[in-house]
Amino acid sequence: AEGSAILDRATRIREALAAGRFDTLSLRPDATEIVEVDAAGAVGLIVDGIRARDQVVAVVASNATALDYNRSVRERLWEDAALPVQPGDTLLVNRNSRRHGLSNGDVVKVLSVDQLAETVPVPLAGGHLVTLRFRHAVVAHREGDGTVVRTRCLLLENLLDQPGRDLTPLEQRALLVHFRTRRPELSPKSAAFRQAIVEDPYVNALQVKYGYAMTCHKAQGGEWQTVLVHFAPGRGQRNPAFFRWAYTAVTRAVGRLILVNPPDFSPADIWAPDPVPAATADNPGEDPRADPDWHRLSFPAAAAPLMQVHRRLRALWAARGITIEDLRHLQYCERYTLAREGRRAMVQYHYNGKFQPGRAGMAPGGGDAALAEEALAAFQGSADGAAEAEQPAFIRDFLVELDAALAGTSIRRTGQTPMPYRLRIGLADRTRTGEVDVIHDARQNWTAVQEVGGPGATGGLCDELRRLMTDRIGRGG
């Protein structure tokens, strides 16, 4: 609606996407339509909305976060998140069901449900044993014209307490094995087999998750009176993928928008005092053992020189919304498992005895080819970064702004050295000298400022530069 704070924020995001500018985004609350809470308070607001019969949902970045929210909400509603599906529970359809006329992403309300589930253990080749859980229920959903449709169905419950996006390959195979065990008289190549499998209630059981929270992908196309959007901390934000995600999430709300960890950044932010560990004159990065990925990804001490490559790749991939799930340290080869919005890919690069990266490519069983291709393109950008940094326009533009900010002061720029994802600036006045690193990402957005040698190493030059640049940006140049 005209004058809506939600519409205003969405319009700004859409305009940023159209302009290709990803260095500014603010979703500050307005105390009426838009409010900010922490994760604990968010769960309470969802529960309050459910009890008030409001249309409310949480939109999150990952299935794992959705599972956490769903468990927390059910803990408040039923005093035990481990209880089976209850009458009144909200479920999210996870796969199209022609049998029941429901689509992937539809939300249904449980009207009644059998107390006992049907548990089916299915032995598979290779020594695997998969347990399938089914339960009869009556659910209701609202059509686009407002009509409420009630459906008697068989639920498949395996996804209710799993963080995965879909059934595992073993669970999918178990459904087929279970069918063939019940219908041994049918030949797999026969028309009767194909017809029977289309009509089978177990193979076509409604695959569901709890529907109090869902990923942005699942929420697409839906609208709710109240939407809570949980922005994942640490996720790369100055990139088109994040802006598209934020636009989709925000526009799910019709009347009220609740935000957890809302983004609020601008070009001036890099000049604010920054808690990032300082660089040293000899090494532009911190001790590799202090990096959180050192332990998370089990870097061996012998591979410490590869941490610098890892950091560059991590920054490049984060700028594209790609996260690192796993890293295997093979013989002269680093193999990454990457993820973005439920898709996964494996890529790898080889290195020589001097830890210099060489050829890169998709790993065997590499998963999503498009994601792998994008990740490998970023890797090539990392390899070419030093050469490209010699005379890029964004650095020249930055130096023009820097010199303009210093004009009329006693501080002068004594030099600049392009380095991988940072520009080292020399500063001096009549009595002081020092160096400052201004850091940028792969999309040429300036992201942080560090004093070389640690806080105070420039004798106050860095603090004065922060103030001068902040004032200049605040005046609009």
C-alpha cells in the first residue's frame, strides 16, 4: 500500500538490484510495520501470532535454521517439541502431490491425525536399514478464492525432524523397495507396474515438514499478514544474491515485518573502528591458526601456507552467497564442498610443492554443475587478482576520493600498494608516518580498514583518516 514502510524497503532493494549497487542496505525498524527482535523473542512472536489466529511465518536462509525454529515453536505450543504431529499443527508440503492436489510449498493445517504411526523398516542392499514413518491424517488448505479444502491423506514423516531439503537417496530407494515388496507380482517394465506406482498411497504419501518456518525458496509465491525474516549472521551481504534473497523475503509480508539480524550497512561503514585483527607489515593476514576455519576444516600444520588461498576463495565465494561446508586435504589437492540455497557442488584445485595453486576443476561426483562453474570462475578471479589489481578503475576512483578528503589537511598520501583484496596506503604528516590497509571484496566493494602493525601504529593518522572519509561520504562527496 502507498506509504507502507515494507513497500518502501522493498522498493529500495529492487532499485539497488536494477542499478547493480550492493554497498548500501538498511532495513531499520519503524516501530509500527517493521520491528526488530532477537531469535528468542522471534519465537515468542510467532507463537503469539498463531494463538491469535494470525497468518504468520518465519522465512530463513537454510533448512537447518527452519528446523530449529520449528522445534522451538512446537516446544512453546505443545510443551514438547518431540511430540508427533498434533491436531492444529501447521505443515509445509515438500513435494508436489497430484494425488492430493497439493504443490511443493503449500501450507496445510492438521485437523485430525491418527495417534499411532505406521513404522516400516526397509532393508536395502549394502547392509542399510531405512525406517519409513507413515501416519493417516486429515489436513486443510485454503485455495486462492478463499475456499477451504479438506483432504484425507497419508503423511510421510521422515522429513519432520531432518535438516535436509529432501528425502535422502536411501529413503527414496526404500519407498520403491517397500512398494515392490508389497506388489511382487508386478513386473517393473509393465504398464500395470507403472499404473500401480502412480496410485500407491505409500509411494505417494504426502511429504511434509513443519510449516512455522521455511526457507525463502519455499516461501516464494506466498504472502502472510506477518512475516519474520531471519538474516543469517556472517553471510555475505554485499552481493546480488543476498539482495535478491532479501527482496523475496521482505515482500512475503503484507502487514507486519519482524526482523532478526537485519542488514544495515553503507559505504561509510568501512571507516568505522573495526574489530578485525590488524595486519602486520610483513604479512597482510593474521596467524592462520587464529582463523576459525583452521579448526573447523582441520587444516594440517604443513598446509598453513594454503590458508591464504583459502581466505581469498572464501571471500570470493561469500560475495556470491556461496558457503563452504567441508574441505578435504588430499595429496597436493584441496577439495571443497560448497553450498548455496540448498544446492551443493564439489570443486578442487591442485598445488605444487611450493603451495602454489595450479589447475582447478569440478571434483568427481561434483553435484550442481552451475554452482561449480560459478565457484571455479571465482577461483580463476583469485588467481588473476594480483594482475588485475595493477590499474582497476575502482581503485583509481577511490584514490581520487581519498585525496579529496585529505585536501586542506596536513596529512598526505605517500604511496599505495595493491595487494590481494586490499590496498595498502602510506600516510604521513610533519611528525607521523604509517600505513593503512583498505580492504575490498571480489565485487570491488570496500569492506574494512585496518592499521598495519596494529591499533595505534599510525599514531592517530588512521583515526583522522576515518573521520575525514566519513565526513566526506556523509556530505555526498
